[in-house]
Amino acid sequence: DRTGQVLLHGALTTSKDTPKEMEREADLADPSGQGGSGEFEMEVERKDGMATETEIDLEVEKLPAQLDCEVFLDRRSIGTLVTSKKGKAELKLEWKTTPGR
């Protein structure tokens, strides 16, 4: 959350890694055992070994209602989300990269 408390965490695993595409995913769990959970997926399209497009999809549930959260990937902030009255939220990010720039 915004106070620095880790609500969910998980370890990324690579489910696909080819010259044209990489997929990584993680099941997220509440380190305190309170029941929160989530799923993280990332797809990277590549051309000539360089990333050209990245998509991230994060879904969380069973978190405190209307909680303002900052999302981190590899210790870097990638966005924010606010949980619903039912403690659910979803964050989708997509960006393109021009190789050589």
C-alpha cells in the first residue's frame, strides 16, 4: 500500500522464451496470511533480440476495500491502483519500444 506495507508478493517464472516472444507470470500471495491473492502476467514481443512491445496484466482480490496501492516490479514502481469495495482491482499496461532509440 502507500505506507510501504507489502500486501502481495510472488516470484516470476518464465513460461515461454523464444527469439520473438517472452512470457512471465507469478501467482501472488499475502505474506501475512490474511488471504489476499492475485495473478501477474507479462508478455514481451521482440525483434532482432530487442523488446518492441510489452504488456502487463495484474489482477488482485481479497485486499482491503478502497485501498490506494503502488505496484512494483523488480523494486521499480510501475503504476498505482485502488481496490474496489470488494477488495478487487486490475491494472493493465502496454507500451511499445522502438529498437535503437
